[in-house]
Amino acid sequence: MEERKAIVEIKNVNKIFGENHVVHDLDLTIYEGEFLTMLGPSGCGKTTILRMIGGFEELTGGQILVEGERVEEKEPFERNVNTVFQSYALFPHMNIFNNIAYGLKIKKVKKDEINRRVEEMLALVQLNGFEKRFPSQLSGGQKQRVAIARALINQPKVLLLDEPLGALDLKLRKEMQLELKNLQKKLGITFVYVTHDQEEALTMSDRIAIMNQGYLDQLDTPEQVYEKPATRFVADFIGESNIFEATVLKISGEEVSIGLEVGNARGLLEEGTKYELSEMVYACVRPEKVRFSQEEVIGFNLKGIVKEQIYVGNIIKSNIIIANGQTVKISRLNLNEVPKVGETINIYWNLEDVVLMKSRGYQIHTVIENARLGGD
């Protein structure tokens, strides 16, 4: 397998605003030609990271390298990266040609070369014939294409995109997602994309970096992030999840028996993970993976009453209330595969479909106990 070339390396980066520690000890390698998305809720640090790569924000500590060269002391225009902002940031008094050509004119590129490259960019973003129009004469999607063309004309190694589709309506946003992804594949440029939209991240990315209160919770492919979330936060933030608090009752080979507040269940050990008896864990099962039956299943003792069914396009969602009041969600594509409202059912899942995660509270408790008892 061909070794991937690192294009951006973020090493032990911290960012502090006053008393607010926004980014904690971040280590992240971004590879040449990949589409990496920084995903997380507002205030998680994702935009700050993008701004530090672009040179619009200083680091409190750590290093950022682009193509192996440290860039913390360089001005934004000295770095081989360009940024596309959510606000487009187009010059309203300039026509589209001059907006796109602006960076080349600042670099004093020859006129013939500017004309050629602007024509190439207009063709690339499908805006041939729009060069004499002004930003006020364009739709939101067309303005975004101009902003992207203006960033790409400088031939950056890395394109930073800060929620560039946030101002578009849903239909246009979905169209632009596919356009951006196709454009990135065609050009082979590294895209670093910031969004809080989970579906957008899953649709477009080669890898997703999920940020949680300034920490990197998980970095992986969309499939792994969805199927194998590393933390409770990731499981809860990406898509819908059923998350149960549990304790480890028994470990037999790869199988783990867990005790929930209102019953027992089973799961499988992930490779490389170890659990202790009585350890507190989270068990995560996606709604489409939850199964049900009229009869009790061996190793499972979890009953619930079907409270309601919700029709969401081609998906039927069932909400099941278990004895402690928690709602368990089941999703199906076929109406014939959902339980009836009001009936009592047994809930279970295939062992490979549950993800067991260590409880951060248990880890903190263990550290405190070790310190108190003089252990490691």
C-alpha cells in the first residue's frame, strides 16, 4: 500500500483565549489529496483550528507544518493555503472576473496568464459567461462558486473551507455538497472543511475529525465514526443512538455480559480493549440495529412497551419505553417490520451490532482511587 504524504501536521497545538482553553493538546495529520472534515457543535474549537492553519489566529503553544515547513510565524499570504468563508467575502464593487483575478493581480501575474487562469476557473465552477456580472446579480450558490474559484486560482496545496454552505437553503446545500466533493476529486487538492452538520460530514469526507470542547474525540472514516463511535459524545452527536449505562457482569472469551438498570444484555469485546468486572460502560446501539421479539432471547432480559410510531419519509421510527423511563428507538424501512403500538416486546441485538465504550466517569473514579491508595 502506498504511503500517504502528510500535507498539514498539527503538533501538540493549544489555543487559549483569556481563561478559555479552546483547543487542548491537538495532534492531527492531514494527508495530501484528502477531504478532511472538522465536525462538532458550536464552541468546540473547529473554526479556531482552521483559522490557526490559515494564519488568522495565533497559537498559544505547539507547531503547525505545511509540506514539512513550520508556518506559525508566517503571514496568511505567505502560506500555501487559501480560505473560503461562509460569508463569501466577495468585493461588491468588482465584477466576477476581477473578484476571481484579485489574488493574481496582487502577485503581479502577467495579464495573459490572468485571463487564461480566470477562464479555467470559470469553466471549473460552471460560471462561463458570468465574468462581467457583479456579486449582487448572483444567487447564493453562484456566489459560493465565485469564492471557491477565487481561492483555487492561486493553486494552493490546501483549501480551508469554513462552513461554506451554511448560508444556502437545504436543496442547494445538498447539490453543492456533491459539486464540492467532485471538484476536490478532480483537482486532487487537500480540503479541510469545517461544519456542524453531521450528514454533510458523512456525505463528503474521506475522514472526519470530531471535536468536543476543544478535544479531538475521534478521527476516522465516516463508516467507522458511525458504526464504531469511540466515545459517548460521538455516538450521541453522529446520527441517532440508543445509549445504555451498564456494568460488566461477566467476560467469556470475546463475549461480555452487561447489567443495565432494568435488565441484562450482551456484547462483544473490541480488539485491543479490556474491561474489568463491575466496570461501568456505555452500550451504544443504532436504531436500525435494534431487534425485538415476543419471546425472550438468551442473554437478554430487556422489555419495553411500544409508545408511538413516527413516519419520516421512507423510515418508520418506533419509540419503546423501558422500565426506567428511557426511550429506546427502533428504525425500519418497512411498515411490516415495526412493532405495534401498545404491545410489550423483548429488546435485543446481534452481538456485533453493539459498541461498548468505557465510561469517562469510571476512569476518573479509578484515577482518584489509585491516587488515594498510592497505586499507579
